[in-house]
Amino acid sequence: MARSGRSSGHYLALGALVLSGISFQVGAAVGVLLFPAIGFLAVVGLRLVFGAPILWMVGRPQLGSLTRSDLMTAATFGIVSGAMSLSLFAAVERIGLGVAVTIEFTGPLAVSLLTSRRWLNGCCAVIAAAAVCALTGLSGKADPMGCALGVVAAGLWASSILLSSRMGSTIPGRQGPAVAVAAAAVCFAPVALIHAGRGLADPGILLLGFCVAILATVVPQMLELFAIRRLSRGEYGNLMALYPAIAGIVGVLVLREGLSPLQWTAIATISAVSCIVTISADRRARMPRRMESADSRTAPLAAVSE
């Protein structure tokens, strides 16, 4: 019976992580639908304004028990994550959800590749770079600014991995994400909401903004926290590698985006490379401690929320 219970929890965790990716991408797509009315800045603002209080109530951070260093780490993580959201949504506005998310995903992939000296990961880096070139369009038809914003989002995601790891090791439970999102809301929401102007007087826009907050912030946070406590490093990383493909599918179904066969191939290639790197890092993490290397500690599966 105990074994059956563990198995059920394991499969629930797998499903939770996949559902987390779907929830975030659908929430992002709903946000894109609001771009013509209020712009991407205001969408990010609504997401933070509605998401922060909910996560605060769920996390219930005990500020008195947290050190100044803890609060600074969480706040910095939140500000970096907020900037990442702004960059991502700005990129989505120009190049579409599937392409933007895939470019952004190269951030955590790069963390793993750059911290390894193994020849396999070196080959994976070359393949991933070629896939990104194919995805963004070597013909010059792609929007250069949109691609650049996607690269900025990738860099910010890579930075947030290190901050997330430090925050998770010092702040227990859900307190860290609650403080982080609150800091991001204080930093970015005022300017973003001013940009929305009269659009905030429309109940329909506010309702959609609330949906974006729930789907793209609250639900992914809760599901990922549930999953990461029950899955191995390799399982978590392999499922995270599905996120670019999920973004491409949601972009087609919800936003009617058109991706060429070459772009679909590039998305699949980047996902496959991430799986290979994660499996490699997971195997090395199971070796004796004296054999452990840097790449087994920084696979692209860090508990990072967009």
C-alpha cells in the first residue's frame, strides 16, 4: 500500500509540473490578448498586482524571523523575475509566444552548459546555438529587437536561477516567493499600471488581468513547489524541457501563431538538448561526492518561476 501511495504521488507530481507549464503559457497567451487594449507593461502590472496578495496570503512570510540578507535575496530575485517578465512579454509582442519562450529557455540551458567542461555538453551547446539561429531566422525576416528582448529574458532567467537557489536554501516554505513577488509588484506595478490609463476602468480587462495573474503566477508557483519536492533532478529538468513546445502549441491554438517547419524543428531540438544535458547532470549527481562536478549542480531545472 505504501509503495502504491508513493507511486500515486510521483505521478501526481509529474502531472503537476506539466500542468504548471500549460497554465503559465495559457496565462501568457491571455495576457497577449490584452496587448492591443493596454499594452504589455500594463499586463505585467496587473499580473503582479493581483498575484502578489494571493501569494502573500498563501506564503504568510514571517518577516520578523527573516534576516536582512534573506529579505534582500528574495527582493532581488523578485525584481529580476519582474524584469524577466517585462522582457519576455515585450519579446512576445514582437516575435510571438512560441519563439520568445524558446529563446528565453536558453537561459537556464546556458547555465548548465557553461558550467560544464564535458565534451557532450560542448556539442550540445553548438547544436543549441544552431537551433536558436534557425528559430530566430537567418534570412533577416525576424524582428531583431524581439529576438534581443528574448535574449535579455534568457539572461535574466539564468541570473534568477542562482538567486532562486540561494533563496530556497535560506528561506523556508513558500515565504521566499511571496516576498519576491511583493517586491516585484512594488518595483514595477506603479509604472505599468499608469501606462494602462483608462483601460483599468474596464471590468473585462481587470477580469482578464486577474486570470493572467492566477494562470501565469499563482498556479505555476503552487504546482512547481508541489512537484519539486517529489521529483528527481532529472525528472524535473526533462519535464521543464517541454515548456518551449508547450508555448509553441499554445501560441498556435490560442493566438493563431504560425510557425514554420524549421522553427518547430528548432524548438524540438532545444528541448531535446535540454533533456540530454539534464540526464547527463542527473547521472553525475548520483556519483560519489568526490566525483561530483559543477554541471551536476546547475542543470536547467532550478526552481524558477517566470
